[in-house]
Amino acid sequence: MTDKNWTEKGIADSVKGKAKDLKGKIKDAAGDLTGDRSLQAEGKLDQLKGKVQDTLGKVERKIGKRTDDVDRDR
């Protein structure tokens, strides 16, 4: 995978992760308002998944930057 691919994949994963996190926050709040503990738990899980995916995206972008730095040093 080239550095550009790592960077693009990282950006995509971060955006998807932030969207999952937001969806989870909405579910969590809706579950809290309605007293639906299952929906609230599902929201918390979505938030966790989103944060993990966003972090993965950040790592992928760093890999892309590192490989780009290595290529320039050659």
C-alpha cells in the first residue's frame, strides 16, 4: 500500500469513526430520555466503536506520513 493509500484510508476511517461516535451519542441520549437501557447501551457501544475506528484512521495517516518521509530520504 502506498503512502497516499494509507492517508486516504486513514481519512475515510476517521470520518466513518466520527459518524459512528455521533450516532452512538444520539442513541445514548435517546435511550436516556426514554428510559430504554438497551438503546443506551447500544449507543455507548457505537461510541466506543467510533472512537476505535477514528484512532485507527489517525494511525493509518501517520503510517502514510512516515512512508512518505522515508521515500523522500532515499
